[in-house]
Amino acid sequence: MKNIIVFAGSNSKTSINKQLATYASGLVENVKTDILDLNDFELPLFGVDLEKKSGIPEPAHQFLKLIKESDGIVLSLAEHNGAYSTAFKNIFDWMSRIEAKTFYGKPMLLMAASPGGRGGASVLAMAQDRFPRHDAHIVETFSLPFFGDNFSEGKIVNKDLNSALKNKVQTFQKAL
Ligand SMILES: Cc1cc2nc3c(=O)[nH]c(=O)nc-3n(C[C@H](O)[C@H](O)[C@H](O)COP(=O)(O)O)c2cc1C
């Protein structure tokens, strides 16, 4: 059975992106899902001086290994000031120092959710531009705006958005 890893680019304990990623991963059939949380991979703030002094911390190696051993990635990015959250950028920077091909060509369903109307459009665009340079194979992207209106009790309640996501999940599934 294929194994997918699922996580949010957020360290919020109530992350809306983790909720979306978890829901989307539940739509993927016949796979083992490993739902990860950045809070379980505690890392100091990346800096070249710290790297020179102490090397790369173990949690960055551990997370990268999970990517490498997976068959696919479901990732939903939080948008902070139009960009990655600090927590995501930090682990991304650390991992990129171990392996520039950070995503190992794994099929990726890339998403973003936000409480407002843009649905994390800026961070999604940033990741779509950047991740392929790190060997990401982005199969589909999905943006969920107005999270508070469109998501309730663990699922998307807006019919059109839900069927759009289901179609994208099917394409992702075929790529696994
Ligand atoms: C520092 C900060 C900056 C933010 N900047 C944006 C932004 O640029 N665009 C946006 O849509 N939401 C922004 N937000 C709101 C986030 O989208 C919201 O907090 C969301 O819940 C983050 O996702 P998460 O719950 O998965 O962490 C910001 C929130 C914080 C705390």
C-alpha cells in the first residue's frame, strides 16, 4: 500500500491548514496516511553561523527522511504576510541544506487555506514557483478561501469547492 505524508505549513495547534490537509488526505483511497505536525520537529532558527557551529539538527534529517520514504505529499501552507509561515520556512531552510532536491520528485497536492477571500493565493504562488526547483512534482493545487464559512466539522461544506477538491484528489491519487 502507498504511503502519503500529510502536513500543514504551520505550527498553530488549531491550524486551519492542518484541518484542510487532514480532510483532503481522507479523500485519497487505499493509502496509508501519516499526518505530521511541525511542532513535533523542534528546530532552532536557521542561521549559517549556527549551522557552521553545530551542524544540522536531527529533526530536519528526520522530516526529510519521511519525505524521502513517502509515495506522495499532501501539504497545505499557511500564509503569513504574503509568504510562508516562519515555522515552515525554517524547516524548509534546514532541510534544503541537507538535500537541495528536498521533495524528491514525490507527487504533491499543494494547498492553502485562509480566513479571508484570497485563500492563501500569495503563498501558493510562491510555492508553485519555488518548490519545483527543489524537485517537487506538484500534481494539483487547491485554494480554500473564507475557511470559517466553507469548512465545518472536519469537512468542506461548500459543494462547488468540495467537488473541485475531490477532482484534484483523484488526479493526485492517479499520480501516486
Ligand atoms: C503574522 C500573520 C500574518 C498573516 N498574514 C496573512 C496574509 O498575508 N494573508 C492571509 O490570507 N492571511 C494572513 N494571516 C492570517 C492567516 O491566514 C491565519 O492566521 C490562518 O489561520 C493561518 O493558517 P493556520 O491556521 O494553518 O496557521 C496572517 C496571520 C498572522 C499571524
